[in-house]
Amino acid sequence: MHSSKAAVLRRQRFDQYVGVYHQDMYRYAAWLSRDKAIAEDVVQEALLRAWKSLDALRDENLAKQWLLTIVRRENARYFERKRLETVDIDNLTASQAALLAVEDDKELDDMRQAIYELDDDYREPLVLQVLMGFSTNEIAEQMGLKQGAVLTRLHRARAKLAEKME
Amino acid sequence: MMMNCDQYREAIAADPSFDGGAGHLSECSSCQAYRKEMLELNQRISRALALDVPELDVPELPAIETDKVVTLPTRKLSSPVWMAMAATVVLAAFVGFRMIGGGVEYPTLADELLAHIDHEHVSLVVTNVAVSDERLTSVVPADIARLDHSAGLITYAQSCVIGGHSVPHLVIQGEHGPVTILLMPDEMVSGPQRITGESVNGVILPVGDGSIAIFGEREESLDRIEKEVLDSVTWST
């Protein structure tokens, strides 16, 4: 195939994936980092990395998992570089608070804050299951856990949220 | 064995789509109420997780040397080959154009297959990573065909639509690059159809009431692959 045509097709393929999965990438990054500005940085880095390694994606059906895996790694890299401190819910930066900003809806606000306060170990599988539609098997693969551990974390996450929302 | 309340609640809290434990649920009003609570909680979680997303801002993307990217070249069948095909190949059962979903028309099965392979260029990657057995089983279900691994390393497996039927689309690694195999139990051909172009060497083989298409690079020798593929596939119908 002529290289310029190959380049155009490659870009079309990339744009197609990004168009479909950009929202998922951002929301996953946002709930991992709990910071709007960091999420935007992580997604930018993830898009660059996805572009460079696009040819490694052999199965279009796995595009979503592939992109979210890149987001997860970029988020980990970001926090390695920055060595950020643990988030204190009572002392949020503007960018952290921006993530929680909702319209005039107390129930939504309370739930969002409750999720925000969950430990990473509980919040991430919940996001993957509820928001991304992953099965517990897929979550286990994504997080490098056994399925039983994923089920336990999801069970505890919901129990904690139910308790907080009472 | 029937679940008890603790087991059922643990399962439904871990995954609100859990649909097991029907026996217990039908007899336990307390767990019915708990299930309803969990489904409602999940809806609230889902709503809270759906953050507003800023407008997509794609960073400046560096140029990639696409020469190093392996894809199947554009198919350009030379006139003499087409003429030879017209003279020697009996295109059975296809009168007029083949109507495909979306209103696309192809004059022959071969045209449709070549267009499909070009469309699904993502499958044509040189790799030594095989698809999982689980994946292969889902793409080649037992009610379509039985397939063993003697045809070679299968590096791509996808269910695709050819002639309005869902067919297994597989890729194995040949000596000159990826080789596409399409198992078409509903596409009958009266005899082998050879397709040779500037960048493709292919064949559609009649197999029982259906056919199997094999397409590789121009230089790929298909004789051995044909034999191995035919030996490895058995229609279930």
C-alpha cells in the first residue's frame, strides 16, 4: 500500500477509536486521578501513546480495553512523576473540586462525593463495572487481580456507598 | 444447591446484573427487597460517575513511518487476470449483482471478499501471538464448523458478514505475511475460483454445500495452506 494512503487510513482508524471512546477515557482518568486537570493531562498522554502504538491493536473489539489500559498506565506514570499526596476531601484544590461540581442536585452531589472518598481499590472496579460495562472477568484482567478479589471489592464498595447514603 | 441470603446478597452487591439464585429469590421477600435496593443504588452510582467531559482536544500527533506497518496492499486485479477468470471460472448461483447491507453491490463473491479484507485491514498484522481458544470457539461455534489447529498459528478471529451471513474470518501467518481464511458454509461455488492480482493470490474452494476462501500476498504459495485448511475444517451442517 502506498505510504501516504496507509498514513491516511491509520489516522482514520485512530480518529474512529478516539471519537467513540474519548468520553470513557476521560471519565476513567478522572475517577482514577480524582482531579480534572490531571485527567486531561493523562488523556493527552494516553492519546499520544495510543497513536504511536496503534499497530499493536490487532482486534478492534478490544479497542476500548486497550485504550483504558493505556489511560491506567499513564495515570500511574503521572503519579510516579509527581508523587502527589493523598487527597484530603476537606481541603481540595480547585481542580479537584471541579471534578465534584454538579448542578443543583444534592443527591447527585452526595453520591459523587461518596464515590470520590472511596479507596482507589474500591473505586476503580466500580468505575470499570458501572461506567465501562466491564464484566468481573474483564476487570480482573485489567487490574491484574483474581476474579474473587474483584467481586469482594465491588461488594464492599457498594456496601460503603449504601452506608454513606443512608 | 440453593443459595442462602448471605450468598445471594453478596452476589447481587458485587454485580447487580447477577441473574442466578432465582430459586432463593422467588422464596425470599427480604432478598427481593435487597435486590431492588441494589439496582436503585447502581442507578445512582451510574449517574454520579457520568462526569461532564470536556471537548476532545487531540494533541499534535507525530508522523509514523507507515512503511513499517504491515497491511494488505490495495487490490488491483490486472485485466488479463480478470479476463482469464471470466473465461475459466464458473460463477455459480450468482446472477446479477450481490446486494450487501448498506446498499453496496458487488458483482461477484470474490469482489465482496476482497473489499471485506481491505476494509478489515486491521487483521493483517505480522505477529506470532495466537488468539485464545476461547476467542476461537466464540468465532467458530460448533454449529458452524469444527476447527483444529493444524492450519497454522491463528492470529486473528472475528465474526464478519459475507453475503448476508455471519462467517468466521480468520488469519494465519503464511511465509510471506498474513493469510486470510473465510469459512462460508452458506456460499456454494461450483468449482475452485483462483483470484490473482498485482498484490494478491487467492482461491475460493468449494467445500460441501459451502466454500472456504483463502487470500495471501501475491508471492504466497497457497497449495500447502489449502490442504492444511481443508484438513482442519469440518462443517457442522
